[in-house]
Amino acid sequence: MAAMGAIVAACKSAPEAPPPPPDSRLPSTDAGQAPGRPALPGPSAASNARAYRRDAATHLYNLNNPRVFKGKLPPMLYAIGVLEVDIDRSGRITKLHWMRAPRHAPEVVAEIERTVHAAAPFPVPARMGRVTYTDTWLWDKSGHFQLDTLTEGQL
């Protein structure tokens, strides 16, 4: 009888662990969109380019969380670039303009441009109609980055 009880107990599956809580920094998905495709960002309440820059940086971080450098950046960075981005009233990119491109690292220039384009559409600049904002990309040799707007500082 005891042997039968042990066999039955061994056949029972272990209770499933609850799913991990969602990470608020990762993009959410919308039921109406294709799986794996992030939901459209909400509108930005920013009233000027400086305030919009924070919304855009947060949007980029949410879509690129594994690529964001965590913690303070090392004292020597591989590349630093200053990029100006024009956003229309629908959150689409209309123009990218390098104010200071890291010319010694053309692969970083290409990757930043690809990353920005892949993040479109951006939050709609609802209070401004359209916006041109500028942010500084701080690029580590590991390929991870921080944006100056949300940087954790440097060692």
C-alpha cells in the first residue's frame, strides 16, 4: 500500500511556478498587434524639446533594454555622438542630423541610426505638433549605450 502511494505521488506533476512579474522598462505588447511587436507609445505631454527628449530616451530604453549599459559608465568611452532627431505630429522620424558624429567609429554611427529608426514611431508630440530634439549617445566598447538624458554617470 505504501509503495502504491509513493508511485502515485511520483506521478503528480510539481505545481507550476507563477510567471515572473512584467518588467516595467520592457515594451508591452498590444493584443491587436503581431506577437513580439511592441505596442505603440502613448502621446508625450511635453511642452518643449527638452522635456520631449526624456520621453524619447525612455522610449528608446524600453525598446533596447538589454543593450542599455547598467550602472556608471567607464571613464573611457569608445564613442560619443550627438544626434538631432526631427519627429512629426504622428511620431515618425522625418530627419536625423549628426551634430557630432563619432567618425572614428562608423559602425557606431550606423548602429545608432538603425536603433533610432527601429524605435519609430516615437511618442506623439501632442502639445507641440512636431519636435526636434537632441541627445548625446554614450557608447561603451561592449556595444552597450546610455543616453545623456538618462545616464547613470561615469566612473
